Amino acid sequence: MQPDDFRSWRKALGWKQKDAAEKLGLKKRVIQYYEKGDRDGKPIEIPKTVELACLALTLGFESYDGQHMPRAKNAPALRTAAPAEEEAPPKRQARTAKSAE
């Protein structure tokens, strides 16, 4: 997401920078950096997490409880991790201090 896209997103929702900051859980100053595209003359990139949060807010989601959601017909298949079949390593016994003789 580019700075102009971010600004357009916010304005399309009719939000002030403060509103976007509250919805995204960020400081207003960070919103200003994202819209400007730099901080103190250094380029700043809008993180993918913020980009995806913008999408979620656009779709009307203000929170997510981790529950399964229906997928779009053209969405790529989910990759799932293979179940762990390894046994847990044996626990180590606590070391004891040697008694002084």
C-alpha cells in the first residue's frame, strides 16, 4: 500500500487521522508518517499487517475472534502445517549442588 492509497482509504471512509489511528490501534503521528511516506526524511513502508487491517475495516470487521470464516470461491487454498508427530524431548533432571566435605 502506497501513502496516497492509504490516505485515499482513510478519506473514503470519512475518517480523520485520529479516527484511523484509533481504529488501527496506532498513534495519530504514525498515520501522518504513513500518509506522508517518510519519517524525518527517511522512507517509511506501510506494514502488510496495517494494509490487511485496512481491508478488514473496509469490509466492516473491527475485531476478529479467530473463528473460521467462509472463503471466497477464487481464494487460494490454505496451507496447513503438518501435525507434529515427534515426541517431546525427555525432561532434564534438576542439578543439585555438591555438598562440601
